[in-house]
Amino acid sequence: MIDRCENLAKLLEEQELVIRRHISKHKYYAHKENMEEAIQDFIDKYGWLMREMYCNSSCVKSKECLAYQNYLSNNKEIENGKK
């Protein structure tokens, strides 16, 4: 099994594309003063979702990726109130 993401650069590239498309609207609706604050807020709120979508749908190695399996396990524990 792979113990760390081998596609981190691709994941971050995809995340950057999404942010560039939506950051102006997010800045306005989230009432953020500047772009850096808006970007950080966007990542804090939606970064987990972008990761899950990428790893679950786009990454061909997600089934053998220990980092992704650990991520899923941690989220299940959080959903079940164990963390």
C-alpha cells in the first residue's frame, strides 16, 4: 500500500483551478476583506470536500492509498462521534 499521496501536486492543481473559478463570489458572500483571507476561508470550508472528490473520483491509486484509507477512517470516526 502507498503510505502517502503520490498525486498531491495534481490534487493541489485541481484545488487551485476550483478556487480561481469561485473565489470572487466566495469573497463577496463570505464577507472577506481581501483575497488571501477569502482563499484561506474557502480552503478551510471546502478543502476536505475537494480532497474527497479528487481521491474518490479522479485518483486511480485511491484503492491502494493508505493515506486516503486513513482519511476515510478518521472521517467515519468523526461522523460516529468518536473524535
